[in-house]
Amino acid sequence: MEIKLQWPDGKRRCAWANPKNERYIRYHDEEWGVPVYEDGKLFEMLILETFQAGLSWECVLNKRDAFRLAFDGFDPEKVKAYQEEKIDRLLSDPGIIRNGRKIRAAVKNAEVFCGIQREFGSFCAYLWGFTDGKVLVERGRSSSPLSDALSKDLKKRGMSFVGTTVMYAYLQAVGVINSHEEDCFLSGPAARFADRKAGL
């Protein structure tokens, strides 16, 4: 017999949300699967998702505030200009994930991100262009033709730590793909985004 997680407010949520972690619950309830059209937030989630590669999202989320401070508020123009001195400081920052390859990738990815902004007018226009501004509703997957295509294009442009699984998680996080489980209290309300297109 399947055991359902017990939530203090009685609401059912996706099974991955930890009922003992208030930060995780807020993220699930207020952010995950909600369409994002602002480049600053899109960059923030890109950085966090690439650091999450091989780790748990809960681990990254718990360090989010420290990441925001360490990476200058997730300003891509500032991050792309990081030199060795700044990278060394990041490598010694106990508040973040001190992975040298991922830190250097963040700098390069910021440069590519800014290049995409110049080419398309915004990263939002680039990203949502893959679905013509539509939200997709999918469950039970860790990759898709869409994440394959996004991953391939970003890699071609010079980004790293953007494999198809990481990009699928990113697309879920920023609401391009809605994956709230059917018995989650947000599955109905969140699915309404599927009827709306991004104002590109």
C-alpha cells in the first residue's frame, strides 16, 4: 500500500518535496513550474542547475543565498568578467559548492548567456522560442527531445554542464515544462500555464 507524505497544512505535494524543509516547500509551492520570463531569474536558475549536476537539488537550494552573494546577485555581465582572483575567492567560499570546473563553467556560461541576449534581444526570447512560447505539461521524464535540442545548442555555443538531464530540470524549474504530479495540489492551477504563451 502506497504511503503518502504527511504535510502540516494537509495539501498534497510532489513526492520529491521534503516536508521537513520549509525552504524546499516554499520553492515547490511558489517557484517550481511557474513560467519565468525575466532574464535575471533565468540566469540564476541556469547557474544553480548547473551546480546541481551530480548532486541533490535540495543541497543547492539550501546554499542559494550564499550563491547569490558569491555570484554578485547572479548578474551575468559581472560573472562573465570574473578573473582568477575572483575564482580563487569562490573556491575558498564555504557557503557554495566549491567545484572548480563548475565555477569556471559559470563564468563561460555567463559569457554565452550575454551573447544570446545580444543575438535574440533577451535570453527569454531565445529559450521560449524553442516552444513558440508555450508551456508543455509532462510527467515522469528526465529528458526529452526539447531538452536534447536545448542542450545541443547551448553546448555548440560554448556552455558546459548543460547536458540534456540538467536542461530538462532547468526547463521544469523555469516553467517551460510543467511536471507537477497529478495528485499535487498545484497540478490543476499550474497546468493553466499551458494555455498561455509567453509575451515575446
